[in-house]
Amino acid sequence: MYRMEKIVPLIGPTVEGPLGVKMLPRTWLKSVLSAAGLLPEGYFDNDKGFNHRVVDALGLEPEAFFAFLATQPTYPQTEDYVRAHASKLDPATIAALNDGIASYERPEEGAAAVRALTGIEDLTLRNSARLLDIDDWYAMHKAVLAHRADGIAPMIPMVSSAQVGLAGIPHLPRLWMKALLNAVHALHPEWKSGLVCGFDKRLAETIGLDLSAAVAYINGELPSYLQFERWVLAHITPPDAATKANWVEQFDGLKKRRRTGDGGVHRSRRAGSRRARNDAPQRHGRLEVHARPGRSPAGRLARDELRVVAPHRDGALARAPVAAVGVAPGIRAGAEIGDVFLGNRLWIAE
């Protein structure tokens, strides 16, 4: 069975974490993958491009920040670092940074190269964030097709429901990625796809898509994202700008978290449905999974090398072996180095 030697960082530049900073999750993921030797060639894991925009806008010290990321922290730990070290973290600064990332247009020469490589037919498209997404999905599709005959080890569909393709339809790229991996038996078993996935069904109902037919198309053709998106647009009523904006608003509302009175967080329906259950006292209901130093010769982390860290009511951290805290979804014996999650289910990137 083939295991990806390099992992395309599918978290796009417009994706935000709880802090609300676009690109920060992608900067974290690229750096963590790089530290594990899993980042493909051509991706920046240093103070360049959009990474630099984040560091500069928030007033982080570049050398110290990227040195911290090289220690392979979890994403919540990365946001904690930013809160502690950023000199500019006010709403206006974050909004300006986010607008800049979402609207930046790449020079024509670079944009034309991505359009030609990925098959983008709109010769005016220069939006850098959108080009990065399409390029990432193209690279992942190419890798999946190249190794499907070998049998691909289960993978995590790291495309966010917030990401959109050229058609501006939220969740559609994630639906495609999950279905593509599922079609080649490479979707991790804890992820649902198609008719058994609530979000996929919600999107299909919202845009008037025959989900069974869409899944059948992906299973039969293994299309790229742009091929799938064109197929979808040919099989639904063409949406106008107002309709697409409404779709985005609907799915954005499903993702948002609201603060509770005690400082905890009610997560989205999807996150909550997978929330880890354990007996350790927790105030925020968040599990962080860490590895002790060292790794097995096979590049795997054994179950007894994993530890769950949960905040006690007094603020202290309690550590316990995975076996001692009961069911912790997302944790399994032999978790692969490089498997990464956002949220309360964190795999190992060490």
C-alpha cells in the first residue's frame, strides 16, 4: 500500500482558525509538514509570500515564530503563541490582513502559469488565494491518480468547507475531495462522504444537485476539481451572484462557534459530533494529542507513545495515556507521522 511521501497542504490561504486570521492555519500546516519532511518542493515554510504578510501584519518576530513552528506544535498551540507574541492583534489589523490575502492578485506571468497547468479557462483570473487552492487540488488529484493502482493508505481530506472553487460554491471542493479519496478507497474511515454525510447532503439540497449522480460521476471518471465543478454547473440551475452569496452565508453559519458563559466553545455540528469523550476534567472540552520524543523505525507512533492533554478546572494540565481516558476519536495505534487535524481531534505531526 502506497503512503504519500509528501503531503499537499490543502488548507487554503483564506481558511481561518478560531483567532480569525486568514492564512495562519496554512502557514502552520506548511511549517509542520516541512519539519516532518513531508512538504512538497515549491511550498514556502518561511518568511515569504502570504506567510510574510501574516508575520508582518501581526507584528511577530519572523525568526522566532518559524523556529517555534519547526518544533511541530498543534494548531491551538500556534494560536496561543500568536496571542502571546503578536504586537498587533486588534480587529482592524486582522480585518485588513484578511482583506489583503483574499483580494491579492498575482502578477500575470505567475497567474498564467497556474492557469495553464491546472486548466483554468478564465484567462483574467489572477486572484492568488484562488489560484493556490486550484493548484493544490490539481497536485493532490495528480498524486491520487498516479498511485491509485498501488492502493493508497487512508488520508485526511484537509480541504475546508469554507473553501470555494471558481464557481464560488462553499463545501463543493471538500465534497469532491472526500468523494475522490473514497472512490480509490483512500478516505479515512472516520470521514463520511456522499449520501452518508450530512454536510454533503445539505449542500446538494441547497444548490439542487443530484448527489447520487455526482458521486457516481466521481467514482466513474475520477475527475479533477475543475472537471467536477464544470459537471456540477451543467447539472444545476445556474446561480446568480446573490444566490451564491446566500449559499456562502448559510455554510459559514454552520461552521461558526459561539462562546459560552464560562469561556468554553460550542463547536459546529460536525465538530461536536466527533467530540472526544473522556473522564478527565476539562473546561474547554479540547483534547491535544502529543508524542513523546522518538519515533519508531517505521515512522509510526505507537499507542503508548501518545498522551492526551486536557485542562483541569484550576488551569493545570493533566496528562494521561490514551488508554486511560477512554474513547478519543482521531487517535489510533500506529497513527502516521504527518497526520494533522485542526480542532479538538489532533493527530500527530511529529
